[in-house]
Amino acid sequence: MKLTSTSFTGEAGGDIELSDEVFGLDPRADILHRVVTWQLEKRRGTARGTRERADVARTGKKFGRQKGGGTARHGDRRAPVFIGGGKAHGARVRDFNPGLNKKVRALGLRMALSSHAKAGTLVVMDSLAVEGGKAKALKGHWANLPVGKTALVIDGDAVETSFVLAAGNLRQISVLPAAGANVYDILKHDTLVLTRAAVEKLEARFALPGGVN
């Protein structure tokens, strides 16, 4: 697949050849759904488990006589009514970390990238440098790009510092390094913006066995 890169001025740059193995797949809703569900489940937290009656190390010996003591007839210091006793109906640890085959995760990420390429919402940039790192300058440049309401910008090993500073207060722009590319964020945004360095990193990532970390 061949795509023409662009710049902040809106001028066309050179052509870039995109790998069909990464950007030319036919997206499958079932694969994307599985990966997104797995990713969101991995983000979920759980309450810390409390110690219930069976978890408290206290005596189970009856500590008072049955009658004549003027108190309730308790037979266990682990009861929730005592200080140091077990928690009644306490929070329990729940497992929200289902597994997903590494090959399915890699396939889902390639399909997410391909979905933008096939929909025409993939933009390749020559550079992300913004003069002075100012949001005002970036907003002016951004109007020249064929982007939707929201955009995910992915750079190489590290995102251009001036672009990070300029995009910090722009809610419609999200920024990630190539190592942080994921299915949920890619699908959530209207437009995917990649630098040439990001394209190289992503294609090299999928050239490795397994294709995803």
C-alpha cells in the first residue's frame, strides 16, 4: 500500500510504502472486540480483600458461661461484633485479568491499523516539530491537515518534545510513542496520525516473532 506523506503546511511530501501485512488486512469485528474487551478488563482494578471470620487468628473457645453472666452467650472471639474480629460481608478480591493469545493481540493491532488505512483516515507526517512548542501554532497547522474531530498521534521511540508541549492543552489530540500503540486508543479516535519513524517502528515490531509485547 502506497501513501503520500504530508506536513503541517498541508503540502504533499514523498510517497511511503506501507506493509500490506500491517496496514492492508481486512478488519474483523470479532477479533477487534476480543482485543478491546481484554484490554479494558486488564485496566480494571479490584478492592483489596478483607479478612473475614475464617481468616482471623483468634480463639474459638467459649469465653463465658452460658447463663448468669449478664451478657450475650458468645462462643467465638472471631465474631464481627468484637474488636479484631472478622469482617462481615467484606470485600473480596476478584480477577479481572483474562488471558488472550499473543497472536490474537498482534492480529487485532494490525487490523486496527488497517481499519484506518482502508477508511482513508490514516495520515503520515514527515515531522511533528512545532515552533516554540506553542498550542496556538499547532492549532493553526492542524487546520491544514485532513483530520477528524479527534486524532491519535503516534511517533517513534519518543514523541517530539515540541509537539507534546503544544498538544498538552488540546483535548482533541492524543499522543503516544510507537511502543504504546494499542487497539482501544486507535479505534477510539477519528483519525490516526503516524510519523515516518512510527511506521518504521510498527512494521519492525510485527516483523519480530509474536509481533506484540
